[in-house]
Amino acid sequence: MKLELKTENDKHTKWLSNFFRVSFTFALIIIFCDTVLKLGVISRHYQIEYNCSLLSVETSQSNFRELSKLSKLKSKQKIWEFCREFIE
């Protein structure tokens, strides 16, 4: 006669596996979102620096508009003062 006992180790192993899978997925999502946000900040900084360099060479209305969008400044005087930090 053969006696078999069913244990619930299988349920615990499956639950633990799912827990680690979900935790790993959330960690990857958080790391990815953080990287995207940091790349956005870096990209914005280089766009501002590039447009300030363009503005120092050629003072066109389109350069002022682009810098106004990026820096949220409205007056040309404030944009010039803002760009002096990047040009120096």
C-alpha cells in the first residue's frame, strides 16, 4: 500500500514566485520612468544651452520664442539675463 501526502509547499512556492515577478516588474518600471525623466531634464538643459548660443550669434524672433517656451520667461530682457549664465 502506498501513502501519499499532499503538502502546500507548491502554493507557497507559486505565491512567492508571483510576488518576486511582480516586484521585479515594478522595479523595472520605476527605474525606466526615472531614467526617462532624467533624460528629459538633460535634453531640456542642452536645448536651452544650444538656443542661448544661437541667440548670441543671431538674435531672431524664433530664437526668443523657443527660449521663452523652454525657460518660461516672457520678456526679452529676462531671456538675455538667463542666457548670460549659459554663455559664460
